[in-house]
Amino acid sequence: MSEGDVRTHIVLPARLVKDIDELVGRRKRSQFLAGLAAEEIKRLKLLAAAKAAAGSLTDADVPEWSTPEQAYAWVRELRAEGEGDRDRRLQGDDWADGEVDDTGEETEE
């Protein structure tokens, strides 16, 4: 156990513990369960954020999202624009008037 770890007691079905032990070994049980718990917490927080944001935009805010077809076309257009920028960068063309800093922001020359 590391300094930031806390020992706890949980009850699990015997078959589940057996399966865990077969997959990761008895000595890795806590690490395995901690990883699963962390992923599930991340998923639940993301789900809660998505639910909280639901309905925060209207069609007037983003008219391109009015229908699934319009949203699909809008995403395709954005991706095509991005691919063009990538292709110009790979070819070494001057695709920006100014220099671009580490954050991707354009700066004055």
C-alpha cells in the first residue's frame, strides 16, 4: 500500500473474486478493482455532465444541428476543412499568415 491508499472492506460474490483472481492474480486484485472503479467514476461523471448540458443549446444557437442530416453534413464539412489544413502543413505550404504558438493560436509576425 502506498501512503495515499486506504484499506477498506467490501463484499463480493465468490465467483466474481475467483474470476478476478484467474484473470489478474490475487496480488493484483486491489489494483484491478481500483482501475475499474476509477473508469466507472469517470464514466458516471461524464454522463452527469452530459445530462446537465442537455437542452442548453437551441436550434437557433447552432442551426447546423437542426436535423440529423444537417448535423452529419456539418461534421463532414468541418472534417474536410481540417484535412485540407493538415495536407497543407504536411506539404509545407504557408497556410497561416502569422506564426502559430504552442497553443495553436496565431501570433503577429
